[in-house]
Amino acid sequence: MFSNGLLSVAVMLFFAFMANNSINAQSGLTKSNMPDAKSEVAVNASKLGVELFPFNTWDKSKVTSVVTQRLALLNMATDNPKELFKLVYYTNILEDLQFSVAPEVATVNRLITASVKVQNPAITSQFIKDTYNDLKNRF
């Protein structure tokens, strides 16, 4: 029915198709570019009460510029826990963007990172939401 060459091509295409589906499933993307509801970023956004945006909503260069500007406004030698939170948050976002992490993911997931690194009663859930909303409204 199939020649060996044709069978080999069919098997190769089948495995390539399966590998592509597996990669797409692992990325957490749906057809609307929204992360899967069970993905880390979606769970974090829900836990923090912040709005999650579809991938490719924000321009990476604009996000990088805005975060860099916000970081430049902070005192690097501060003891203020709210400023420390923002220092950690903005720095980690910039690191993620250098490694091609989607800005929509980095801005949410790095809220968790900053809150773990700067554990202080001044860092309330409302402060975290306000910091995120202040940043996202600048894009």
C-alpha cells in the first residue's frame, strides 16, 4: 500500500504534528492568546486579583522603556519596603524581558517574586494591585 519512503514521510509528519501539539499545550496558549486558566500566570493573576492580558497585547519595547523609566525614579539605596518592592519588581521584569518572556506574563509573575523577596506588612494585596495597575496603565 505505501512504499517505504512514503511511509517514512507519513510517520515523520505524524510525529512532527504531535510534537507541535505538545509544545502548544505546554505553552498554555489557547486560540485567543490567553493563557490556560491552569497556567502559572493565570493562577497568579487570579490569586492577586489583577487583570491578565492576552499574549502580544503589549509592545515589548514600550514595556521595557516604561519599566526602565519607572526604575530610574526609585532610590536604589532605599529602606522603604514599598520602594524595595518596586525595585525588585521592575528589575525582575527587565530580566525576564531580556530572556523573551512575554511582558504580559512577566508583569504578573514578578509580583509574586517581589512579594516573596520583600516580606513586609506594608506590602498589602491592595498595594500589589495598585503597583501592577499603575504600570500596565502606562503601556
